Amino acid sequence: MKRASQFMVDKASVRGGYVWSYLPDMSRRWGEMEAYPTMVWVQPPGTGTMGHLFLDAYHATRDEYYYRAAEKAAAALIAGQQPAGGWHYFIDFGGKASIAKWYATIGKNAWRLEEFQHFWDNATFDDAGTSEAMQFLLRLYAEKRDARYLPALHKSIDFVLKSQYPNGGWPQRYPATKFPYIDHGKPDYTSFITFNDDVAGENIRFLIQVWQVLGDKRVLGAIDRAMDIYVRTQQPAPQAGWGLQYTLDLKPTGARTYEPTAIVTHTTYANIEQLLAFYRLTGDPKFLKRVPEALDWLDSVKSPPELNKDGKTYPTFLEIGTNRPLYVHRRGSNVVNGEYYVDDNPQNTLGHYSSFRHLDVPKLRRAYDALKAMQPGEVAKDSPVKSTVRRPLDRYYLAEMGAGSDRNADLSANTPDALVGSLNSSGWWPTQIRMTSNRYTRDGSKTPTPGDYSTTRVGDATDTSPYLDPKPVVGISTGTYIAHMETLIAALADAK
């Protein structure tokens, strides 16, 4: 554990921060997209995830080395904290000129990654980057009550409270952009109330932790409003689900050009899970009241057997008012000449954003039935929201880390002995770098390059979007390091 950590801290990190993967000679590196050597990634599994890992290792070993490593990760995050208090997907220590160059080249030409094509110059709640950074800073402060972390922590708490709309929802990005941003004929989706990628759920989690550790009473009203927005945005039966995003007058709306205005099955599933969690926190029956309607709607839109895709039995998008499945396609070869479109043809849909979902609806029904059978007072008796006593945070955070958007992380189970044996002499676990990208050489052409790019992750040679390498090289994966370290940490914890 120490040798692997020393490599990551001394060789892989930049001012205490990390990206997702590296070539062994450090000549190329990636977060969700290719990164400059001056960049670190905030989006998990990035710098905040590494900070959590170091605190997990500190708890398992009591070795101050890991606490100092966590402090270095915190310093990187604090240095990149936005003036409003949140974070962008990444931090570039090269400064504004470096960021501008990256967006004018790599970011601009990432066909499928529309969130990276423009620099909004504000903070994002997308993909839990801001949320994880905030939770890590809170956890680090709670460890030793070091007052040095209070300014950044209070700044992040204020950010969550200020960015919340009066109705309880949060936008994807905040503060609002300084210019009227229009893309592909659509308005700026980042100001809409967002459920996608669990924006509201992650912010609620952070605010509950703030209440547990700091007892800041301001967060209680924000938590209540945030939980209530789930109830208010559920659509009427028989289409009793949710969309990815909502306008401020609570109407479902689309987001990126491959996310049409629709009722969305995986968002509905996630929001049902949240309602069950809110009931456990509060015992308030309003959170269970319309869950059966949502479950019935999911059952009603299940795909016929001939459309099942690798166990995915539900269409992703359903047209509002008709329940007609909406399938997303693309044509062209790059960000300049390419476009996304929607029709009713289930063939040749996107490879990078599935038009089909695997949802375990019977599991949700069982969870609902179990909660319904309990007394409300019994359900919420240990709720941190209702307690006035300060509570410690979880001792370990990352025991079941997922890969998120990172396709390089090797999360396969390994025995501690095998992991000790597979750590190489340089101090890293060799991992196939399955996700690569075209180097930026020029902007895309207005004339499509011949070929079929309808289902590929990447377009022509000018597309900088990451794609699965048919001949992956071996390199260094931050996600692999985290997953293997957690296996070793669990072994230490089990031995005690």
C-alpha cells in the first residue's frame, strides 16, 4: 500500500491532484478527456476520490503519511475552487491561457462530449465532482478539526445554499452564464433543474453530512425543499415518471442534443430510490404516496422481447403524452458536420448513450413493500436529519467504488496476496488503458469523412472524444489504484 501510494503521490500527482489514467512515461494522460500535464481532474474518480482513499487508508493504518497525502489532495482542490464555491470538471494549474487553448482544440472537437465543447467559466454539479470535493473537505475537517479547511468548506456550503432554487431544485451549473448561450438551436440546459447524474441527491447527502458534523441549521430547510422537488416534479398518471431536467415552472425538458425532452426510465428508477430513502429519513408518507404509480408506469413501458438489448429491457426515453419510445441516432463524422436526431427506429442507436436500460423494478417493489409495512416512527428513528446530536461521518467511504465514466479502472476482485504480487517494481499496478483518444491535430471538416460513425464512440480522426482502443497499451490507472487499495484496506480492517 505504501509503495503504490508513494508512486501516485510523488510521480502521478500534480500539486496534489490526479487525473484518471497515464501512459507509463507520462507522455499522455486522461480524465474523461485527454488532459494537459498541468491539469488535474475533479470529476470522480479524480482528486476528491483520491482524498477519500487516503483518509480510508489513514483510518486502516493510522499512518500519518496518508493524512498528509489527503491534505495535498485538499490543497489542489482548494486552489481550484471557483469564486462562487464550487468546482469545474478539472483544474488547470497552467492558468487561463492554458484553459483557453484546451477548449479551442481538444474540448471544441469532442463530438459526443457536449459538456466539454464550451467553457462556461462557472462550477458544475454534473458527475458529482463538486459534491465529492465538498464531502471530502468536510470529512478532512472533521478528522482533526483543522481550522485551515473551514474557509473553503464554508464557501462550498454557501455555494450549495445559494445555487438552490426557491422550489428546491438545483441547476447543473452555477452561477448562470454571463452570456446568452445557445447551442444547436437549444437554450442553455445547464440552468435547468437537474436530476441527471443524481445532482439533487448528492447535494442532499452533503447537506445532511453538514448537519451531522457542524449542526448548521440553515441546511435543514434546504434539505426539506430538495426532497420536496422530487414529489412536485413527478408527472401525472398514467405517465407518472420523471424527466432528466425541468424548467423553472417544473416542465420536463431535454439537455444535451442526445437527451430529448421526455420521461426517462433510468431517471425515474433513480428518483424512486431517492423517495424511498427520503421516507427512511423522515417517515413522511408523502414520499411513498405515488411510488406505486411510478412503478406501474415503468412496468407499462417495458420493451417487447425482440427489442431487449443485452439484458436491457426498458427504452431510455418515452415521449410525453404518448409513451412512444424515442430512439437517438447520429449522422456525420465529427462535431462540425455531425448531428444527433431522434426517431422511432430502434436500430443503430448511439453506442455512447444507450437508448435501452436494465432496471430491476421487482427489487424496487420489494423495497417499497418492506417500508410500507413498517411504522413511520420506526423507519426514521435513527435518522441523522431528525437527530440534534452531532454524529461522526462514516469511517470508510470507498469500499464499493464504481468506475463512473472511467473505463480504464480494473475493478475486478483480487485477493490481497495477488495484489501484493502484481504491484510492479515502479510501484503501480499494470492496467490496460482501454480508453484512448485521437490527438488534436486540426478542427473537424464541414465535409463528412466516409464511414459509418452512427454507433461508434468516436468519429473521424479529428474527433477528440475518448474511445475503446482495439489494441490497448498497458499504463497507470487511478481507478485501479483506488480499487486495489480498498481491497487491501478491507483486509486490514478484517484482520483487526
